[in-house]
Amino acid sequence: MKAVLNATTKLQFFGITSLSPIFRILSFPATQFRHSSFKPNLLGFCKGFSCRAAMSASSSSPTASLSVHVNDEITLTDKENQIFERLLQVLHHFNLKTQLRVAGGWVRDKLLGKDSSDIDIALDDMMGKEFCEKVNEYFLFAGEEIQGIAVIQCNPDQSKHLETARMKLFGEWIDFVNLRSEMYSENSRIPTMEFGSAKQDAYRRDLTINSLFYNINKKSVEDFTGRGLADLRSGKIVTPLPSKDTFLDDPLRVLRAIRFGARFCFILDEELKEAAASDEVRVAIADKISRERIGHEIDLMISGKHPVQAMTYISSLQLFWVVFTLPSKSGPAVLEGCDRHCIASVDAAWNLLELIGSTAFTDEQRRLYLYSTLFHPLRETGYRDNKGKKIPVANYIFLNSLKLKVSDSKMVISLHSASERFLLLIPSLTETKTAEAGNGREKVDATEASNPRISAGLLLREIKSFWRVALLISTLSYPIDFDRAEASEDRQLELGLRKNLFTTVENAILKLGLENVWEMKPLVNGREIMTILQLETGGPKVREWLEKSLEWQLADPNRTSDQCLDWIRESHSKRSKLE
């Protein structure tokens, strides 16, 4: 496989006279990139607002900023009005002086004109549970049904540094927590919490755009840092306090800054970037944050609307190998520049997915497709497990670096393998005659190794519903022949050609009747084969004939169980005579 992809003489088999930029990015091993001056040839055009343009502006000028439309005031929905009015009624009934403030993300999103159901209410003079009990007392007075109160205990690993109370109001879950200030010890990201003022609470938050409050009592937005609204309007990711101190206190905030920067296509503040890339902060990320929390943040980035921007930030801040740690012993060695190679890979993958249409894939398929292409340049690097078996390094990243699911690791490794097998199938699947195979117009011999229906059917039975994902990865790697050498510089043209290739192969597989082929039931079972072979127990011979009968079945979808049994008897008889 690798020889077919990497050797020029073998590429001539496909009639290739020039290699496209994407093929160069995805097919050559990471060991090719030895110099820090390596700059991958990225595909870069976005629909509408360009996050990549924002990042370019950020890197070229410390004073660069965007112009983001921010509403002058927050417009409440009918449901929000109901909730807030009911809470004010509680205050009035008990003659409470409590200031009710909606905090953080809801305020930010509403100012940006986005809907949000994530209502977190900060209280200035009592605990969340205490206030929820007051709400239920009011419900009893008003003759209404009381609501259950859920108390979420402090859980620093889940970024819950203080007890939170939760209850349903008008069908919506609302969180209640007191305003607080924080004090951090040197070696922990778990702070000592105390009641605090609204200003103290605003300054302890991760970013200025997340430090805004909506005061329900006054029906107004409050900006206690003095720059939350300005940073929102200029599209800047800034910490309320000095960035280095903020990150050393809680290094998880580095990843949150990256995630929000990518999510909104905002520019990272220069001081923030310098702090995030510092040696002290990189060490703090490795030492003070659990791998589960790192994996959770990365998963949110990959599943977001701008995953490439998030991964690019991680790489440009020199955090790639801090996040995606590798085993101490692995080979072949991953050399300098490989992280940018990984970014180039996922960038090309994202652009092709956008052109084809992400709605053709489920969220889970899209997510694992992006992970697969991100780690595609590392596919030949492995490490030894406790039993001495060589395992792809992607397995270590998923299970140790990110603490994600075992099934994620298995699927990404399977996609890498399946995409390489697809590369060998693409030439035969793009030939017109394959559309005729197995439909009665052309009889196919099961012993013919080049039969595309057999080869593709076996592959699809292994990868199942992820076969389109594997095909898409192969489409990125497949060499494209251009009529003119200069045409390879046209990214839009190249993407169009790759989309056409994907569609051609996809249609060929559908014409062969292989969609959902993994649900196909075998025509014969082991007992029937044992009877023909006159065996009392199963074993290698039975497995061999089961595999052969499956290939025979795939060659022609119209074949029957009786025909398959006759074929096995005849073939076994011929073999016995030869032996």
C-alpha cells in the first residue's frame, strides 16, 4: 500500500503526471518535515466571515481588531420574561434585597443576537440552595406546585468550583450560585472560594466577554471589568486580569480561550498569546489539568463550527504536543514541523467536507473524520504496549492524552486502514464497467481478485456505516492528474475535482448494491460447511470456507443458498482430488 502511494514509478500506474498539494500533504510521512521553516500548503477559503483572516490579522498586528455587531440592550423572550418576573415576585414577597444577575455566556450570546437557554443566576447575599427554597416557599403561598431542587456539589475537575443549586422554572433548568472571589494556591487549580462582590466575581472569570452580567432587578447589562462590551465589539479574547497569572492559577483557561476564540472567530489578545505560549504555562497545563478536562475541551473544539481554527491556535501557541502527548518511546520519530502537517491535513479535510456538505454525515461521523485527518500524518508512528505489541500512536493519544472513549480510538485506527484500502480500489471503482458488475448483465468469477464488488463489499462490511468517511479520507489522499501544472495551484478547482471523485466512487458503490452490505446475511453457516467437509468440529478450515463463501456471495447478489452449497461441494471435491 505505502509503496503504491509513495513511489513515483508506481504512481505512473494511475497515469499521474503531477501530484496535487493535498496529496503531498497527506501521503508523505511526518519524518519528511525536519525544519521549522516548513509551511504547509493549506487550502484556505471560507464561506462568509473568515476565521483564518481574523487569525492572520491577529498575528500581523498587535492592535488588529474586528468589528462585531453587538446589541445595545438585551431583548428577552416571553419565556425569559416569565422566569425573571417570577424571580422578582419572590424578592418582593419576602422583602429581599438580593440582586439577581444572569452571568456569563447567556449575556454574551444575547448581546450577539444568539438564543441561549443556559441561564446561570448569581446571587449577591445568599447561597443558591437557600434562594431555591425561597422560590418554593413562594410557590406554596401562590398555590402552585413546588419544584425539585438539585444541588450540584463542588467539582473542580468539571470546572465547578462552588456548590450550585438547580431547579426548573417554566420548563427551563436554571442554575443559582452566589457571587464569589477566588484565591489559588501555587500547585493547584482548585481555588479557595469566598463570597464576593459582583466586581470581584467578574474579574475572577476566564475572559472579559464572559464577565458580563445582566441585572434582573435593574433590567440592564453590567460590565464591571470596564472592557467586556468593548472586547465583544472588537472581537477580542482577553483575560480580565493579567493573562499569565490567570493561566497559572487555572491553566484550563488557556484551552477555554482557544475554544471561544475559534467559536466566535475572535482574535486572541497579544498578551494572552504570549502567556499561553510561555514555558511556565505549558508546564502548568501538563501538571495541573486532568487529562479528562483536556480531552473534554478538545472534543468541544472538534465538534464546534470552527475546528480548524481551534487546532491552528493550539499549534501556533506551541501547545500541540502538550495537548496531544505521545508515549515516551515511539517510532518512527515524530520530527519538528509535524504539528503543522497535522493542521494542514485537517484543514484540507474540513474544506472538502464543507464543499460536499456536512449534512451527508452524522455528527459522530464528522467528529471522527476530523480526528482521523488530524492524526493522519501520525498513522505510521507506533509504540509498544505491555505485551510488546506495536500499537498506532493515535491509540495512546485517545486513551492517555485525551482520556476519550476506546471506541473513538478503534474507529480512527480503522478509518486510517480502510482509507488506504480504498485508495487501491478507487481506480477499479471509477471504471464504467464496475457499474454493471453483479446486476445480471455481467457474470463475475469469485476467484477474480480484481472484482471490485468483492473487494469493496469486504471493506464495507468491516467499516460499516463509516465507509463514506473512509472514502472521504481516501479522496483527500488520491493523486489528481491536472492538464496543466499551474492548475494545481487553484485550490477551488482542486476541491471540485476531489468532490467529483468522491461522488463518482460513492455512486459506483451504490450501483453495485453495496450500501448497507454489512447487514447482508451469509448464505451458508458453519454447520452446513462442516457437513460438506465431513468435520465434527469447527476450525481453520471452516473459517476459510466461510470467508470464501462470503466472497462468492458478494460476486453476485442474485446467488442463492443452494447454489452456494453446490459451489462449496464442487470446489471441495476438486481440491480433495488435487490433494
